[in-house]
Amino acid sequence: MSRCSRLSRRTFSLALLHSRSRRWQRVALGLGATLAAVPVSQSQSSSTSLAHEDLIKRAVSLVTDGANTFLSQTTLALIDALTEYTKAVHTLISLQQQYTGLVGHISDKEEDAIWQVIIEARVKSNMYREKYLSFESKWMTAIKVSEMAAEAAYQAGADSASVTAHTHVQMAQTQVAEIKQLALKAEAKLAQVQAEEIHLKRKEEAAVKASKEVANLPAKEEIPEQYLRED
């Protein structure tokens, strides 16, 4: 075989090897690009999911913050209204007790003056009662909103916001219960004083009626002596 022929075959083999090498390089590059694309896509999806979760937690935290503020304001308003109502009831109790102690010892004019003061105190007490009932309705709505916000925070994974909302609800309920208990005791005392007043009033009216009946009785008739004489 001639030298030229051997060189030609060697050149052809090198060219074929170079061609195959370049082909495998292209395949390897394509495969690498494909493999690299998978984790990048998964990473982007994971990042997006995390971003959504963070945004939801932030949003639900804003909801719980708003609910807590709503509950704080309504709780404060209700406590103030209950306190004013309780004071008004105690004032009415004091007036009723004073009147009860003076029954039968004052003139009609003085009694009318005292009753005028009592009526004004009753009107004021009823006004404060209507006010506290109005705030109590708003407060109960705030309680429901806070409970729903706490549940939403729990579902969203915002445990801290959920616990804070629940704690806020419990504190508000405890504070209102304590103040309302004082108001209920004042109402019970007022009812007792009014019952005593009614009893005393009826007793006085019965005494007056009895005295009038005695005064209107006819004079005793003289019994003839013969009827008194024993047989």
C-alpha cells in the first residue's frame, strides 16, 4: 500500500473521530441543558409557592390586627357605658332609699319634689342602659369577627397571629364580664329597694284606710237598761 493511501485513510479516520466527538458534545450540551432546566423550573415554582404563603400570612396578620383593634375599641366603649349605667343605678338606689325612709314624715309637696328627682334619675338610668346595650351589640359582633380572624390565621399557618387574637378575645370577655356583674348586682339591689318601697307604700295606704274607716264608724248606741238586767 502506498504512503499516500495510508495517509488518506488516516486523515479520513481522524475526520470521522472529530465529527463523532463534536456530535457527542452537542448531545451532551443538549442533555445538560435539559437536566439543568428541571431544577430551575422546580425552584421557581417553589419560590412562587413560598411567596404566596408569605403574602397570605401577611394579609391574615393585617386582618387579625384590624379585628383586635375593633374589639379593643368596642370593649372600651362597652366598659365605659356599663360603668356609667352602674353609677346611675346606684344613684337611683340612694334616692329610693331616702324616699322610703321619709315616707309618712313629709308633706305631699315635699314628696312630689322627691318623686320628681327620682323620675329624672330613672330617665337617666334608662338612657345609659340603652347606650350600653347598643355598645354590647357592637362588642358581640367584634368578638365574632376576632374569632373568625383567629381561625383564618390558624388555617393560614400564622400561629402567632391566631394565638394573639384568641388571647385578645379572652381578655375582652373577662373584662366585660367583671363590669357587667357589677351592673347586674346594682339592678338586683334596685329591684329590692323598689319592692320594699311598694310594700311600705301598701302598708301605709292600708293604715290610712283603716283609720278612715274607724273615724267613719257610727257612735255606739246606748242599750236600754232592761236588756242589760239579768233575769
